[in-house]
Amino acid sequence: MSWAWEYLPDEEGVAGGAPPEFLGAVETKADELVRAAEALYLDGTTYEGSGEPMAYLDVAGGFFAYFVVPRLQRVFLCQVTTPPV
């Protein structure tokens, strides 16, 4: 298994209706979070702590909520928020 990110429960449920350019920025940040988690948890599968709490990250046009699960080597995106149009 290697580090990756994914939408939880799925992309439509988390990001459905968000503008494509905004989602591109979210996914770029998610890639950066994966690289950071991989560097922090060199072998996440052996991690024994409780993991990190939910966090929020601003991107141009809104923000998203995510959490890191080291033992699964995953960054889960669970909420994407854009301002009302």
C-alpha cells in the first residue's frame, strides 16, 4: 500500500457541484498533503497513535475538510465548501 488521498464517502457526495477549477485546486492541495503525510509517517502501517484530528485548509474559492489516517496511508477529503453563487 502507498499513500494516497480520496473523497469520503465519494466524490459526488463530497464535491458534487463544485466548480472544476476549484476542485483542481483542492486536488493539488490534497496531493501536497499526501506528500507531507508520507514524509511525517515513514511507515504509516506501523503507526500506533490515534491519528490527527479533522483539519481545514483554505484554497482559492473556498476550503475543504480532511483528516489523515496513518495506518491506512490515506488522506480523506470529507467536505468541500465554496461560497454561494
